[in-house]
Amino acid sequence: MGYTIAVAGKGGTGKTTLTGLLIDQLVKSNEKPILAVDADANANLNEVLGEEIECTIGAIREEVSKRENAGNSFPGGMTKAQYLKYRLNAIITEGKGYDLIAMGRSEGQGCYCYVNGMLREQIDSLSDSYKYLVIDNEAGMEHLSRKTTKKIDTLFLVSDASRRGIQAAGRINELVKELELNVSNIYLIVNRVPEGVLKADTVEEIRKQGMNLIGVVPMDHQVYEYDAEGIPLVQLPEDSISKKALRGILSEIQFKK
Ligand SMILES: Nc1ncnc2c1ncn2[C@@H]1O[C@H](COP(=O)(O)OP(=O)(O)OP(=O)(O)O)[C@@H](O)[C@H]1O
């Protein structure tokens, strides 16, 4: 099993932006191969990375369940398990220096326990052949709590600099403990910080929440400009405020088991 990094935070805090820049940084440090998993139905990690996604796990789940409900067999005499495996192989998007899988969302209702279990097993076995597994996770920690991955080596919680933002990150921190998730290190990153300097109140709230602040990423107007123009954020200049800040944060951490 490779080194697993998960990124979580309330929607809109910049979690997906930072996950994308983190993957970019790992690729540039030649820390390959990397499997990136977009596990947040609301996130668009592929857009930050500048990749098109053709199919998601949610879509496969729908397709398999529709086939079953219609009483159709699987192509080529495949069993359901074989068909799922075959389809999963086809959903890996090959990026520049990494592979990407998107969970997507499932529109339909009903029980997908079997299919979910199968897919989870496959992601687990797939991730064995990568040096890094990087997951853009949803705030509810749903996928992690359903044990998408057996163990997380480093979890980054992303928050904005507001008190409520920090409190929300604090709740995710608590949730990790309540769910007894197997996480070795949890670090807080405060993102979109005006001038890159935290207010004393924010620092106090972080202390109150008992979180380990690893660093801040300043408000970066280039991020806004690139997003507005639809340019993938990984194309930001290497000396952009946000890329530099993230490099600084990553240099604090030894990604070793
Ligand atoms: N350091 C930054 N400076 C300026 N803008 C930023 C910064 N980080 C992120 N943003 C902007 O904040 C917005 C939210 O970012 P992002 O989509 O990454 O958040 P998210 O937490 O993943 O949200 P969701 O889960 O809803 O996708 C985006 O428009 C992004 O461009």
C-alpha cells in the first residue's frame, strides 16, 4: 500500500484547489506513480488538474444496477464481479504523471452495498501499485468512514480563516476520532488568508479546537483569475503565492511511513 494522503474540509474552503496543487507538487518532485481519487461528489479535481473525466464510479454503479433491474445479463458472459472489474479499469484517466479516478455521484436510489464493496476492494488493490494515493474527500468523511482506504498516513484539513471555518474543521477533526478512522497525522491548513497573516482570534480558535496548524496559504488573486478564465490551476506559475505556500507546507512534512 502506497502512502495515503487525504484532504478534507467544508465546501468552498479551497480543498480541491489545494489537492490539485499537492498532486502537481508530488509529480514535480518525481514522487510517482500517483493515484488521485476525487471522492467528493461536489468537487471537480479534474478541472484543477486540467483533465477530462469520461466516466465516474457513480455512473458505473448506476449502469450495473440498471442492467440487473432490467434482467439483462452482462456482456460476453461476464459475471457481475468480472464486469465491474472490467469497467473500473476503463475509468482510470491518465493524467501527466498520475492516474485519476472520480467517484461521482449516484442519481438513483436503492442499495448498492455489493457494488460499493466491490469497488472499494478494487480501489484498495489498485492503490497497492502506486507510491501515493491522494484523496479529495468530502466533509462528511463518508467514503473514509466506509473504509475506502484502509489507512490514511496524512490528513490535511482545509479551512478558511473565519472562526466558523476553523470550528467546522474542528468538527471534522472530532469526527475522525469518533469514527475511529485509522489516521496517523492530521494537519490544518488555513487557506485564502488575507496577506497571509492570521489574526490572533483565529490562532486562538485553532488552539481551542486542538488542531495542529501546519501552515497558511495566502489569498492569491491569480487563483481567482485562472478560475474565472477556466485555466487549470496547476498551470499557475511556480512562483505564484499559492504554489510557493504549498511547497513550504509540504517541505515541513516527511511523507514516510
Ligand atoms: N488561496 C486561494 N486564493 C484565492 N482563491 C482561492 C484560493 N484557494 C481557493 N480559492 C478559490 O476558492 C473557491 C473554492 O475553491 P475549491 O473549489 O477548491 O473549494 P472546495 O473546498 O474544494 O469546494 P467544493 O468542495 O465545493 O468543491 C474557488 O473559486 C477557488 O478559485
